[in-house]
Amino acid sequence: MTDEAPELRASDADRERVAEVLRDALAEGRLDMAEFEERLDATYQARTYGELAPITRDLPVAGQPAVPPVSLTKAPAESGSWPARVVGGEGSSSWGVAVMSGFQRKGRWTVPRRFNCVAFWGGGEIDLREANFAEHEVVINCVTIMGGVSVVVPPGVEVVVRGVGVMGGFDHREEGVPGEPGAPRVIVTGFAFWGGVGVERKMTRAEKRRLKEERRQDKLDRKAAMRELHSDFREDVEEAHRRMLDGHRDLMHDRHEDRRERREERRGGAD
């Protein structure tokens, strides 16, 4: 455990990590039950990192920590993971307008907590596949009048559609798909009059290429396995054929020897 920033407030997750260290120490016999209960009580009563730090400090093994050090600071999120894509802030664009024209929001951009757009005799495209998100829950509010808006979300994102259509409609096909852990929730709402808001789930081009390459490699691996299987089968057949020929030659040789011996016996009897 570290002593960095001892005055910072500890979270429930921090206290739970320390409690896990204590449970391991109890299971290994490093703490008796009384010590374990005393330290566990101190863990759940701790409010700062400074109060948590001493609780597991004296659990060494050959001069090393008894368990991996408990970090009190968050490790950087893996690039491209959902935690890394929920970045906070205000968002890079909060609205879009298409009046007898069109607008696009796609590529690397940050979706704000609420994005508003209007399409009047026009169309808009809101592509979230490569976007970051200001919050874990964002709202896409669409107003379409004799126009349309397309919302594209990546796999793993939960979608909720709450829009109202009059002689128009909102696409509900992507609702009901559970989101991945840590993934944002996208709420599509608004009003459509003689227009529509479509919602579809698509992979990025990079993900499509990756899956295509995986399928291609899998196909090559299967072909290689089949070639190896056919080679082994051919070798087995050839080996069986060689054994059969050897057996046939041995049989013919034995018969030839038998006939020769019988001829010699007949000659010996005639003499």
C-alpha cells in the first residue's frame, strides 16, 4: 500500500481492496481472528487513504508484501476501453441543424451529456462508433420535420428510445440489448413529424477489418489442419500398403520354399 495523497478521501472500492488483503492474510495464518476483526473494523471506519495505509503495512513475506500492493490510485484505463472513452467535460459538439441540407457528427468527437439536433427538409447523421462520451448516460434529442436523423451506435452500448412520432416514427429495433460493463447508455428522444429517426448498431471499419482478418486466419488454420490430416492419412495408407506388400512377398517366398523342399524330397525318394 502506498502513502501517496494520505489526505484524500477513500472510496468503498478502496476499503474493499484492503478488506480482501486482510481476508487473504487470515486464510494464510498471518492474522488471528481477533486481529482480523479489529483491522477489518478499522478498514470500514477509515475515511482517508492515510487511515487505510497502515492497516496492511506489516504483512510481509521474505521482505516483500504478503500480497500484491494495494494501489490507492486508479490505474490508467486501457486505450479504447469503455472507461477510457467516458472522458467527462462538456463535449466537443452539442447541437446540429439541417434546414434543406444535412449535418454529420462522426469520427473522433466527444458526445455531450445532451446533444440537440433539428432536421427540416434535411437529414443528419450522428455516428457514435468512434466517439468519446462526456457521461455514462447521454441524451440524443432529435426534432425532425419532413426530414430524418440517423443515429449509429457501436456494439456494447445500451440504447433507450423515447421519441414520439406523428406521421413519422422512431426506430426501436436496437432497444433491449444489454450494455457491456462500463459502456455508456444512449437515450434517443425527441419528436418526428412527417419524418423519422433511425437507430442502428454497427461495428467500426477497424473492427470489421479485425474480424475479417480473424476469419481469414481461422480459415487458413483449418486448411492447414486439413492438409496435415490428409498428409497423416496418406502416410498411414502408404505404410499400410507397404506392410501388405511386405506380407505378400513373405508369403510368396514361404510358398516358393515349400515347393522347393517338396521337389527335393521327391527327388531324394526316387534315388
